[in-house]
Amino acid sequence: MILGAVPCGTFEPLGSLIIENGVLGGRTVSIHCAGGVITDIRDDDGVGPVEQPGATDRLDARACLVAPGLINAHTHAAMTLFRGRADDLPLLEWLQSHIWPYEQLMTEDDVYAGARLGILEMVRNGTTFFNDMYWCSRATVRAAVDMGIRACVGEVFIDGAAAEIRRRRLEIERVLDELQGRSSRVSLSVDPHAIYTVSEDSLRWAGELAAGRGLTLHIHLAETEAEGERCLAEHGCSPVAYLDRLDLLSDHTVTAHTVWLSDEDVALLGERRVVCVHNPVSNMKLAVGAVYPYRKLASAGAVCAIGTDGAASNNSLDLFRDMKMAALLQKFHANDPAALTAGEALAMGTTNAGPVFGLPGPEIEVGRAADFILINTERPELAPSHSLTSDLVYTASGDVVDSVVCDGRVIMRHREIAHEQEILADARRAARALFARL
């Protein structure tokens, strides 16, 4: 077993952790954590081990910077099982002819195996929180709990026949009841897939369910031109205006994509303080035909975040790559090198969406939840380091992450994660069995 690593599923009770020789704000420090919280930060002379009676774990952070973990604000973790399976296709063909048929054959064990693989990849790349929308949410919650990461998880739903709609609503309510309080690291959401797959009645139901339980509402929105044209024909307005008419836009709403937007849509999203998640790699790969209007959304007051989307449409879950792609896409599209700066892209990937999910702020300080990553400053791509922010956005990949701490526990230690080979083998077996069933 990896030194200090905790076997999957045994992360309770919390112990105490000392991070030694880390660099924070230009100082070499030791960071003391207990009960999932940073309890002390003190200067570290680097001569010997820091004394703390009863410390149950230590992590040497020599040559590493301490930084906030990354927030993947929209993904489908279990879609790792489909990676590379249906590339180079338009969105609706990709969904209807490939992804949805695959998903109809998935079991809860498949979702668990795919979600563990997705979480493994995210942790390796410095992600400490992900916002997930998928089927069999019990399996994704179990994977998140077992892997020690933070997550917000929702059970996606798509309308069918009347009897099926009633059954799915009851099932989703039962799942929420069952999973509520499963782990302090995992929150829940209500996840209607999109306005073109969910009826007005079901959207209203979703909004009432989310509001009644104090949960976020997570939905794909304004992803394609066809979605907007259909909404205009059926409802006489844009997808954004339609959701606002149904009282579904608020500071607890998370919308993925939001690329086909009018100025009126942008104003509504800003006024309601909606979290608008940019998925630059997925959008470019699926050729959705429009670009996330970052500057307009940010100026209007919307919360601008970033997500990888699923590994079937990205195909990577490395958020460092997506931050770079987001910045470059904005610059290229606007013909303005300052359209999305490195600092703004980094905030999109690390802190902007934190409040809606109850995550800690950007400052690594006493009293903060002990969620952070260690960045290996000896990586050649981080030299000579004129600007760390520039290096992280324009140069780095997840390979610069040495270790990951979440909730006061080391979940990746010097690039090693417990049970990695088992997770990879399980995912490969699940994918082979799934596609054999096709």
C-alpha cells in the first residue's frame, strides 16, 4: 500500500495532518490540519520534522507551492468508459446514435467503475471538487466518497411516456432521500438534462424540488443554435428566457455551455447571478458553432466557471488544459489578447464557482477547509517562473501537481493514488463488457 494512503471507503474518522516545507506566499511553512480544517500555519525552518503531538500523517512539500485545488464545474465522470468511442461527430448525432444507446446498457457497477476512473484522472490533475450530472448517481456518490474527493452529484433525467415520468420523479426523490447526508464532502443537485429533452411540467417540478430541498439546479443550456430555434418556435422566446419564465434561474442554478446567447440572455443570466460553465474543449470538438461570451457574462454579473464536460466529448479531464483552451479561444474569437486573461482563467478554474457549492475561498489560511494541491516547482515547464499565474494557465498540465489534499486527507501523495491499478483494471473490464453487450 502507498505510504499514508487510505484504502477506498475508509476515510472516517478524520485524523490530523502536517504539511512540511511547503511554499505559501513566498514563505516556507508547515500547515497543520485537523478535523478537515487548517488549524495552524507557521514558518518552517526545514531542519527537522515539525512537532505536533498526535499527528497521524505527514507530507513533505519540499520544492512545492501550496495552491487551491481546481473546481470542475460541469462533467459526467463515468463517461470515461466511452472515451474515444464516438469522435468527430455533430452533437445530436453523437448523442442520439451513440451516447444514449450506450447509456441504456449501463449498470450501476459500470457507472461506479467509470466514475472512479474519472475521479482518478481528475485528482491526478489537481481537481479537488467536481460537479457531476449522470445516471445512477448512487454509484457516482459512492465513487466520490471512496476516493476522498468533494463533489456535487445529481441524477440526470429525460422525459418519456407519462408513466415513465412519474416513475422517474419518484425514483429521483428516493435517491435524494437516500443520499442526503451520505458524506460531508458530497452535496446533491437536481439535474434536468436540457429544455429539449425535459417538458415544461417536468422543468417546473425540478425547480420546485431543488428550491424545496435547498439544492442547486444543474442543466445544459443554450448549447446549439437548433436548441434556440426550437425553443423560439415552441415557446416564443430563447432558452434562457424560457427558464426564467419558469423561475429556474437563480444564484443556485448551474448552466453548462451557454454559448448561443443574445444580449438580453446575458443580462438575465447576470441579473440572476447564474453560474455559467464554459466547456471550451467539448464545444470546439462538437462544433457547436458559437463561443461562450465571457466578457459580456462577467460584466453582467454572471458567475463564470469552467468544466471539462465528459471524457467522451473532451476527451481529457485535465482542467489545466481547459483553462488554457478557454483563454486562447476567447482571445482568438474576440481578436483581443486580453479578452480572457490568465488570472481570469485561473479564477474560473479554481474559485469563482466555489460559493454556490459551499467551497472554501481562494486564500490558504487558518480556519479554511483543508483542500489544496501541491505544485512541483521543479518541473521544467514552470521555469524560470516569471509569472506563476501565466505558467499555470498557459504552460502547465496536470503533471505539475505533486500531491492533493482534500478534507485534510492526502488523496494523492507524490503522484501516487491508492488502488490506482485496481481502478484502471475495473474500468477496462466494465468498458469491454458494456460494448460487448452492444
